[in-house]
Amino acid sequence: MMKITLIILAVVISGSCIAQNTESAVYIGTYTKKEGHVNGKAKGIFLASQDPENGGVQPEKTVAEITNPSFVKVSKDGENLYAVSELGGGDAKSGFIYSYKRNSDNSLDELGKLSTESFAPCHIEIDKSRKYVFVSNYMGGVVMVYKRGEDGNLQKQQKVQLENPNTSHAHSVSITSDNQTAYISDLGNDKIWIFDFNAEIGNLSLKENPFLQLEKGAGPRHFSFSKNEKFAFSMNELNSTISVLEIDKNGNLEIIQNISTLPEDFKGKNSGADIHLHPSGKFIYASNRGHNSIAAFKVDEKEGKLNAIAHYTTKGETPRNFAISPDGKFLYAANQDTSTISSFKVNQDTGELEEHLLPVEVMSPVCVEFAEN
């Protein structure tokens, strides 16, 4: 009996070790052709794998050949992947969003594509019910809402037109955990629009106080909530700042801090890009294109304000989006113009980053997305 018990225990331990070393799928959005801001060299959506133990990333292969899949998003249930095709007026009648089924080997089967009804789609969000998908178009101030079918394919639900379409640049949609409020970052109008979201019918409607006006020339781009959602953080592209925002019970926003993402002695050109809260809620990170760095900050969880920790070179040019591994142990930055993914180990106590392994080659990477399962 003792011998059988020991054998069973050994099998359990062995199986546990195998589970702990299971690699994670990482999908990488890319640019595939020359544009005004990039010389895209990729072929489409790229697949890599991550070892959760040592943080190593292994590039694998292109899993979908489409034009400029600059932003990709995996559904929380892991069943689907959505990708924009960032096209301009000279490429097609509009940009597109593609829907894919994820297979057990992490390959993708295309389910369909739909027009985004404007140009340069640049961001995808999925609501908390997993029933609706939102796409922000950089050109024209258009945000699209799509209904997600049982197989993951999409159909048009609503078209939202922001004011001043000639200058508006809708860059992202962010939805509260209660699924009732949506914030749209409008880079061109220096506004964060505030919408009620009705998940029963998939409809956005402007709140009574419809927007927060940021400083002229700020250029709000991406938006991240604090862990308790009492605060939010706007990554401002044009003036390389983070605006810390307090959220009241009605969803209204108030600026309580503006802090630079750059060192005080930096004099070159820069544009802010991405922002992500660490899973612990204690730290937040932002990417700088020009300074080519990740800026790290400590979050005062009671007051919301940020204190700079340090800046870390990405060992490459134009770090666009980046991702923190779901376990919070590693950070990966996509160096768009040097075609590399850089990795960092995150100090869980201090938020500091440590250079970790050598950058790996991936052509024209833009967006790094971990699959949920």
C-alpha cells in the first residue's frame, strides 16, 4: 500500500511540474508594409511561445497573413483572436477587423472580416460579458461596436461618431469592471469621452458630463485603471505624460496629477505609447518612443498618484506596445523599428526591471498579446 501511495504521489508531483512548465502562447501584431511612420517587414500575425519559468520567448511562425495587423486581442475565454488591419485611404475603402478561431496548437482559422467604417483601426477592446467587441479608428473619430456570435464571429452593432471627425483620433476604448462605463481616448481632440454602456443591447450613449478635457497637445492614447478602479491613468502621446485621474461614483474624471514619462535631462524627440498596470496594482509602466525606454512608477494605492522608479532602455528603437506576463514576473516590449522583442524580469517587491535574456528577432512587432489559455 505504501509503495502504491508513493507511486501515485510521484505521478502527481511529476504532473504538477509539467503543468508549471507549460509554455504560454503569445501573439504578436505587426506591420507588413511601408507606411509613413514605419517600414513594415512582417507577413502578418506572428506566434511565439513563452516559458513561464525563465521568461524566455521563442519565436515560432506567422499564423495569419493579413496586412498591418497592428493590434491583436485574445478573448478571455481563449476561443478567439481578433485583429485589426490598419489600412489607410490609399489601401482600401476602409480598415478591417478580422475574427479567428484559436486551435489547440495555437494556429488560427479565419471566421470573417468586417469593415471598421473608417481608416487606421488601432485598438480592440472586449466588454466584460464577452459579447461585444469595440474597435477604435485613428482616422475619422469612429468607434465601432460589434456583437460577438457563439462561434466568435462578429456582426455590426453600433457606429459611434465623435465630434470634429477631421481632427479626432480615437485611440482606445476602456471599460470598467462593472461593464457600465466606457472611456474613449481621443488623441486629436485632447479629450477622454465618457459613455454609459448598456450590455443588454450593446449600446454606447454619452453621459451627462460627456468628456474630460486634457491639456492642449496632450494627445491621450491609452488608458489603464487602478486595481480598485478609484483612479485611472491616461498615457498621453504628444507631450509624453501620464495624467492620473480620479473617478467619482458617476464615472466622471478629475485630473489629480500630470507626470512626465521622461527623465528630466532628456532633450530629444519622443512620443508616449503604451501603459499597463502591474497585476499587483502596485506599479505602472509606460513606453517611450524616442527615448526608447520603459518608464516605471510606484502607485500610491490610496491617493492614486505616481512616483517615478526609473527608466529602462529597451535595447531597440520605437518600443510601441508592451505586455506584462499574467503572473506579473516578466515584461516584454515590442521594438517596432529594430524588429526585436526585449524582455525584462520584474522585481515583485520594488517594481524595478532587470534586463533579462537577449532580445529576440520578430519582424516589425507592434503589439504583444498573451493568450488567456
